[in-house]
Amino acid sequence: MIYARLVFGALLAVAIFLGGYKVADWRGKAASEALQAANALALADDYKKLEAAHIAKETALAAENDQLKNDSLKFPTVSVRMCKYASPIVSTTGTPRQVIPTSAGVGSSDPKPVPQGDGPDYGPSLFGLADALDSIDAKCRAL
């Protein structure tokens, strides 16, 4: 009889231990699943915030590009003569009209006349480059 009680007590202790182990395992799984769900929601919220910020930057870039296009259409291109001679090399065979003095900081000790002539108009290409640089600058600020 005593052996039966000892065996029954041992079986009861093992059953209580296994039951407690199983309950703890269920609780651990439930806590882990709750933590994973909370992390997934936080990750989804962070992704939505990043996506909203990206869309806001793209919208701002598009608005700035539209503003740059409107400004370039609103203000006409002005002609700018960068060089009145087609070549950057000054030749001595031009009609002398203006002499650059040596004291001006440019030229040589033998001043040559600056020839007067019609060359290409660099204004439109310079304004086009400025417009392109404005759009590149806007894109860099949007990143």
C-alpha cells in the first residue's frame, strides 16, 4: 500500500510538472506571437511613414520642376554676347577699335587691338544650362 501511494505521488508530481511545463510553453508561445504581431504593426507603420515622406519629396520635386519651367517660360531668354569674335585667339589682323592697356591687369606689354565682329550668341545655351542645373539641384535636395 505504501508503494502504491509512493508511485501515485510520483506520478502525480510528474503529471503536475509536465502540466506546468506545457502551460508555460503555451504562455511563452502566446507572448512570442503577441510580440511578433506588435513588431509587425510597428514595422508596417514605419514603412507607411517612409512611403509618405517619399511621396511628399516626389511631390515637392514635381512642384519645383513645374515652377522652374513656368519661370523659364515667364522670363524670356536674353541675348548675351560673351565674345564678339568667333575665336578666343585675338588676331592682329582686325580693325583696331579698342586697345587694352597694360595697367588694367590683362594683356601684355604689347597691347593688341580687340577686333569687333559678330560671333555666336551664347545666351540661350547659358540659360538652358542654368535651367538644367536648377532641376538637378532640386532633384539633389529631394534625395
